[in-house]
Amino acid sequence: MKITVVGAGYVGLVTGACLAEMGNHVVCLDVDERKIAMLQRGEIPIHEPGLDAVVQRNAAAGRLQFTTDVASAVGHGTLQFIGVGTPPDEDGSADLQYVLAAARNIGRHMTDYKVIVDKSTVPVGTADKVRAAVREELAARGLSMDYAVVSNPEFLKEGAAVDDFMRPDRVVVGSDDERATLLMRAVYAPFMRNHDKLIVMDVRSAEFTKYAANAMLATRISFMNELALLAERVGADIELVRKGIGSDPRIGTHFLYAGAGYGGSCFPKDVKALIHIGADNGVPLQVLNAVEAANERQKHVLVERVVARFGEDLTGRTLAVWGLAFKPNTDDMREAPSRVVIAELVKRGAKIRAYDPVAMHEAQRVLEGVPGVTFVTGQQAALEGADALLIVTEWKEFRNPDFEFIKATLKQPVVFDGRNLYEPALMKAFGIEYLAIGRAAALPSDA
Ligand code: UDX
């Protein structure tokens, strides 16, 4: 099939590459000339495991092309996937200008039937706006042409996006047009050969499903984060509680990890947007408001612990920070808890030695201008001259570090762990003071 993907960012690029992998002819369109030039040279602008191979293989086979030329891109695909950004407006609602600009471009250049597929996360009712934008552009050309607008939200996890696309749990398609549904079924059939995982519904329900999924996941995390704080006070261990409840199939084991708060390009943005949709429609979403507030608080928990241990004034202190990306296997720093942690520590006078296995470049970009931050080249180098260590992201290489080196190198052997990577008893055996999230009860008493 001939497919156009508008937006060669995270969602668009993964979508385009994976669709090309199944034999489709895909053209990816983006306004960013630098990005398109990079992709044409076979360079991938984002860090996403496995994506480079899929892009390079399909580009070499001529099935995946990159362009900034709107007219030819619109002319190419019967299916036009829109995968552009929907950043939050000042008030938290999703900014639709890029989605609607993409729709207008399609209306301006189309000459035959198109299925316009909203892949970006957009508020309920956006498909109607996309439809209207296309209709207006067609009318301006004196045309009336057949087209469909369907909603097909993505559920890709950064760091596992290629795998998620190739082996989806489900594919949600919101469509009111039979021909469009048939084409969407055909596009996704190769990804679900053993089980039909396509869930077809009306457009509005599909748009809503994306927000509902992310809001539910964010809720689980904030819920566990609050319980972790309480567990410490009442002498329980949140890691045991997690196992104890996760074994109930109604609860399930995923997304129950207490930590330093959720970040990334989706949860914070989508929770805010859904709260906004609720308020706009006269349904205040009390649970979600609390989810967001709890997450904001959680991003400060590590700092509170440092202050409790070393005092409010951190002048003269140097703190090592392991993990800057919002989660492992990505270089994405959007809404990363590390940004809050570092800003708050620096505000109190601390110096930071920061390390991340992949996100150093991004971190330097987003933390530019924050004083007192030194970016170092390895996890051990971060410890040199540091008073204590903070762990903010659970990269695999932090899971079994040289504890003796940590003990010997830190001026005070204190580890503030925002991701519960270690066994408190083991830390104690190494002579390391260990402050994790919700785990005080797991420390053996001195008796
Ligand atoms: C998420 C959704 O999972 C995906 O379906 C959607 O399409 C986009 O948003 P992503 O943002 O890539 O994906 O990251 P995810 O792995 O879901 O993690 C989000 C945040 O939650 C991270 O900051 C992570 O550290 C945190 N998290 C996750 C926890 O704190 N505890 C957990 O148990 C799980």
C-alpha cells in the first residue's frame, strides 16, 4: 500500500519504518529540513533501540523515503498518518496547531480518496476538526472529494517502540467509514497474524481510549508512590506490598513501581490534558487532579531526603547523580524527574556530578545554564569527590555496581535511591547508608 506519514518525530518515524517493514511504500514528511536531511543520510535523530536497522533496511530497499515536499507527500499515500506533536498549551490543553496544519496541507493537495489517520494524541472531537479543516481547503479549491478521518492512537513505549509496533497488545481504530476500516484492517493485518487484536470503535471512543490508558497507568504510579511514603511511616516495605497486591490478576504486576515520579512526553501531558477536558465539560476529574499533584510532590522526595540528611544549605556539598533520562533506554529528557532534582539541589548550593549512559547530550542541552552541574563520562567518575549518590533512572548498568568502590569513593557512603534498585540489607552489609522509596522496613535493625 502507499502510505504517507506526516511528522518524522518519535511516533511518525517508528510508524513509517515499521509499516515499510511490512512491504508498504512509505513517504515520511516533515517541515524540519535538517531532520529530513539526516534521515536521508540514514542517520536517526532519536535514540530508540532497533529503529536504525529498520529505517536503514527499508530506505535501502526504496520502501521508505523522507521529504519536505508537501505536495508530493500528500499525492503519494492513500493513507495519510498524522504523527505530529500536540504539546501542552499554557493552560495544559493539547495544542492542535500542527495536527490541523497537517490536515490543511492534505486538503490543499489531495486529488483522490484519502484516509486521514490521527495518530497523535488528541482531545475527543479532534477528528471532526480535522475533517472540517480538510473540507474547507477542498472548498477553497472548488472541490468536494471523498475522504475519511479515523483515529488510531499509538501505545508505543519509548525504548521499546519498535517492538510495541511490531507486536502490539491491541490496535485501536476509531472509524465511521467502512472503506477506511477495511484499509486499516489491511494495514495492520501483518502485525497480528495469530490473533486479531484490532479493536474497531467509533472515532470519539478511540480518541478517549488513549487518554484513558495513560491516565490509568499514571494513576497506578501515583497511588503506589503515595503508599510508599506511608509504608515508611508505618514500618512496611512497599516492595513486598507490591508483590502482595500484584499477584491478584485484577490488579496485575505492571506499573506498580514506586519511584521518583513519572515523566516523559506522554503521562504528564496527557494527564493534564484530560483534566482540562474534564473541566471544560463540567466533569471535574478529582482522581486525576490528585494523581498529578502526587507526582509533582514525588519529584521532590529525593531532595527532601537529601535535605533531611545534610540540611537545607547544601553549599560545599557535591552530589553524584546517576540517570538523567526520564526512564531507561531513551535519551528523552522531557519532564524527567532528574531535572527537578538537579534544579532543587543546585538552588540549595550543591554541586552536581551527573551521568547518564545515553542521555548526556540531551541533558547538556536541557540543563544548559543550570550552574554547578558537571557532566562526567562514567558512573564511577560521577562518584569522585562526591558526598553522596542519588539514583534517578533505573538503567541496567546501575543494578549491580561495584558497591565497595561506592563505599570507598563517596565522602559519606550515602545512597539516595529513587528507583529501589538494591536490597537494603545488602547495602547495610556493605556499610552503605541506603535511603530508598518506601523501604525503611527492609533495613535490618542493629539489634
Ligand atoms: C507511555 C505509555 O506507556 C505508552 O503506552 C504511551 O503511548 C506513551 O506513554 P512512555 O512515556 O514511553 O510510554 O514511558 P513508560 O514506560 O510508560 O513510563 C512512563 C513513566 O512512568 C516513566 O517516568 C517511568 O519511570 C514511570 N514509571 C513507570 C514508574 O514510576 N513506575 C512504574 O511502575 C512504571
